[in-house]
Amino acid sequence: MRIFFFLIFLVFPVLLFSQKKKQVNSAKEIDYNSKYNSSDSIKKKKAPVATYDMYQFISLDRDTTYIDTTQSVRKAYSHNYLRKDNFGLLSFPNIGQTYNTLQYGMNGFSPYPEFGFTARQFNYLKANDVKYANVATPVTELYFKSTIQRGQSADSYFSLNVSPRLNFSIAYKGLRSEGRYINQESKSGNFRFTTSYNSKDGRFIANLHYTSQKLQNEENGGISNVSDFTSGDPSFDNRQRLGVYLEDANSVLKGGRFFFDQVFRINRKIGDNNLYFTNQFNYEEIYYGYRQQTIASNVGGVLVDRFGESFVTSGIDDITNYNKMYNKIGVVYENMTLGSFTFFVDDLHTNYFYNNILYLDGGNTIGNLLSQKINTFGGQYNYRKDKWNGKFLYSKSITDQNLYNFDASAVYDWNDENQLSFRYQSMNKLPNNNYNLFQSSYKKYNWSNDFVNEKINSLSVNADTKWVSLSMQLNAINDHLYFADITSASERKDSMQIVAPKQYSKAINYASLKVSREFTFGKWALDNTLLFQKVDQPDAVLNVPEFVTRNTFYYTNYLFDKKLFFQTGVELNYFTSYYTNNYNPVIGEFFVQDRVKIGNAPLLDYFVNVKIQRTRLYLKAEHFNSLFSKNNYFSDANNPYRDFLIRFGLVWNFFN
């Protein structure tokens, strides 16, 4: 709290008295450097004004967003470690750990095989997560938020326009959070550098980025005796007294990527008919390491081999390596009336490997390399006219993997406040690499498989209107891949946890409806997001809560002669009970289990949001109802949700 009050006393005088009295809400009120009139050394020319639409951030799909320095409850939802609204995700006890997924399919689907270890990649930036700056003047954004116990979470971003056609940005997001439980510290660093260029005549556009990321977590495997927590015994209010399965284990996910995307118009002058050449290149290296010095866990004075028998007696140091090189070339024919037609081919090389081949008892052999070469061809049609915007893509492998992807979407902009969109996707998805090959020092965590492709059909409809936002999703899934709890009764009696990949041969049908609506009553408002889900399946394989809600009741006002924008209120998060997926640190994945339910425990936060000029301040008392509620709140079967905590933070934008 001393740091918080220090920041308040430091920031308030500077912002209230040293800046212009005029309130600035957006970049459109920023001026370029003044220039002197050549005929009058005293009188200055009126400086050009940089409007808000001159501060652009462009995604890989050419979607454009602008800097927004306003304050709102929905902006506050993204003031977190992931820097985005995490509705549908359930945080683990410490910041920087993984998230349990309450909403299926929220991250979309890709037909290509990925590295795996998905539970460790929520904060790992993918190629399509990186935005490219196109700004009129240099821009800086500083993010800060306090963490749990000792540590801090910070994200610094700086973009520079060398010229109107050449922009650079550099950013680093860092985290250290000690946590309240034994062996739970999180540390991470995400570095990214981008360059964007477009030629003066508009013929050539290029985007480049480099990322280097390292996510480290101490892994305690959850508390070993859940009843110690649920009992509410005051002697365990100090969470360090709760026993955990692992006291010296840790994991690390580390990766680096070089990415380049370019477009060149072949005809010199743009006309009604244009021809383009496109190219995309991506090289990436990733590794996942799991280390554990002591094999046996002390559970109530009894030594337990949590993950079964090991090849070694101490000092586990398992590393999984992965690299990929992706190259895509295409030709685009653009007609100003008909739209654009793209024809492309791509080449993907991946290597997923270990240092040694394993020869197991019984003559089983676990290889050390899974190498794939995938070539696909395809076409894409884009159409934009009047209020319609559509995209239709089809790609299919010409190698032996039987991969295909059909993706069709259409958007109808009724007006500035109302939009309707549709999307249908059908794909043959190749398994992630860690389903087919995995090596570990734990004997029962070694496998070599040849799973068939998953078949996914997805239909989504979205309506964003001034009255309500609706989102419907229907998915049909066949040959679903997942990790399963295969622990036997005798192993479970000895507190073991054995997990293996499985493929479900029967059909799974999933449906969801998400509704968002805000009601205002003068200076009071109620913001609601409701999610309804239903799964039709013969066996409990895909498990999600049937109902998830977030409701925020808050008050808004201006203070100090309208120089300070102020919001305060209460946020409720709730989901119905369901069989949760559990986290396993050895494989860095969640697995399906049918023994323990979590949920039906409201999570209440009290918050204060403040905006002064371009600085947004946040103060939140998280999960304050844990001070008087039962200890029935969990993130998975062995990891309690966070206790009451007061956190503060800010986002500060600078324009030169």
C-alpha cells in the first residue's frame, strides 16, 4: 500500500497542475512539432493536427484498431496479465500460472499440428497476436499492476515513425509474482520488436516482427490434502502451511520467432484491375522443460511417487524441443467490382524431438523425432461492397496428411451501431505433436501414437447492436483428442496421478449462446455477460459449466471540475458446478477427470477506476467475499482460487 499512496501523491500533482487545463481524451488532440513561418521569425504557422485515425495498429489480417485512452468498465476487464478480456477463463492461485477454460472453442481452430503443451501457452504470443504500428508521432504506453506477495507485472511499449511510411515498435512485458503457496513463484518475459513499411506509391507493403519469450513457473502440483483448505481451520489461513505435492519442481516454456509478411503490386499504378504477389515466412523455435530435483512427495508424513515410478532417483530434467519453418507464396487478382481472388501454396517443415531413443521393458520403443513436411494449396475470395464484407477460404494438403480447411465468413454492417456476422468452418485437423510423441523420466509418461485427424465443423453467428450483443456457436466434433486420467484404483489410493492421451471415436456436439447487455440508470449502470453452454456426448469427455456469468454494477461521475473521471462498483463472476479439467505440470496440459466438481461459488470484486488526462488508474479488492464465505472456491480439483487481495495498477499513454 505504501507504493500505491506514493504513486497517487506523485501522479496527481503532475497531472492536475502541470498539463493543459483542457481535457484530452484521444490522440486527435495531439499536435506535431511546430514549424516557424519563413517570412516571420516570431509568428508561428498553425501546426498540423494528428487525428486519432493517424494512430493505427494493424493485425496480420489487416484489421485496424486505434489508440483509445478512454476509461470504461469494459476497458478495465482487460487490465490483467493477458492484456485482454479473460471472460471464459478461470485464473489459478498465482498470476502467471495457467487458466482453466470455461468456454470451449474461444481461441478458434487451426488445421495445422502445433507444438502442444497448451496449458502453458496462454501468455505466449502467437504470430497473429502481434500488431504493427502506423503512427503519426511516437507513442509510448506503460502498464503496471501489483501481484501476489512480492513482485510486479509491467508492460512497456514504444512505437516510432521514422517517416510516414516506416514505423518501428519495441515492447517488453515482464512478470514476477511470488504467490501465497509453497513453490508457486511465476516469472516471465515477452520481448517483441516490429517493423512496418509501405512504399510511397503504395506498391510494396511489408511487416516484420521478432519475439523472444520465456515463461517460468514453480510447480507444486496443487495442495496434497484438500480437506485442510475446505475445513476453514484458521491455522491454515497462512497458505504456506498447506502441504503441496511438489516442493522443488519447475517448468519453463521458451521460444523465439522471426516473422516476415510482404505484399507487392505488380502493376505500377493502381486501377480497376490489379495483380499482387504475396509472401509470408515464419521461423520459430520452442522448448518445454520440466525439472524436479526430489522424486518422492511427502503427503501427511508418507512418501508418495505422485507421477509413478521414475527412471532416475533424483534430478529430473526433461526437455522437449520443437522448431518449424513456414513459407507461403500467393498471387492475388483484384477487381474493384468483383473483389479479390487469391491462389496460394505453402510449405511447412516441423521437427519435434528429444535427445535419446527410449527402449522400454517388453520391447516397446519410444522414438526421439517426429518430423513433418506439409504442403498445401488453396484459394481465397474476398468481397467488400456497400454494407457487405465476405471471405471464403479453402486449402488442402498435397502431401499425405489429408489436411483440409474450409472457412467462410460474411459481415453485414447495418449502420455504425449494428453489425451482423456469420462464419462456418470445416476442417481435418492434424494432432498436436505431444499427443503422438512424448518422453519423460516418469515411466508411465512415455508414448508413441499415430492418432487420426480430428474433424471439426463450426458455425457461429454474431450480432452486435446498440441494444444487445449476441454470439451463438454450434460445433460438431469427431475423433476428439484429449488427455485422460488413467490412474488405477490402487494408484489413486497411493495419491498418484497418471495421465495419457486418448482419442474419442464418438461424436460430440457443442452449443453455446453468449449474451451481453448494459443497462444504465443515470450515473448507475449494470453490465452483464451471460454464457449458456450444452454438450451432447455419450461419455463425459468435453466438460464445461452450463452457465457462466459476469455482472458488474457500478457508479460513474466526474470530480475536481471534471478533470477526474471516476467509476466504482462491484463485479460478480459465477459458473455452475461441473467436472473440471485438472492441470498436470509434467505434460503442461489439462486432462479430463470425472471425480471432482468445482463451481457454484460466487467471486466478488470491488473496484475503483480513475482517469486523469491519458492516465488510467485501477484499484481492486479481489474476491473480497472469501473473507466471510466457505472455502469452496477452486481453479481445479487441487488448486484453490485466489484469496482476498487488494491490487492496484495503471495504464499511461504518452504522445510526442
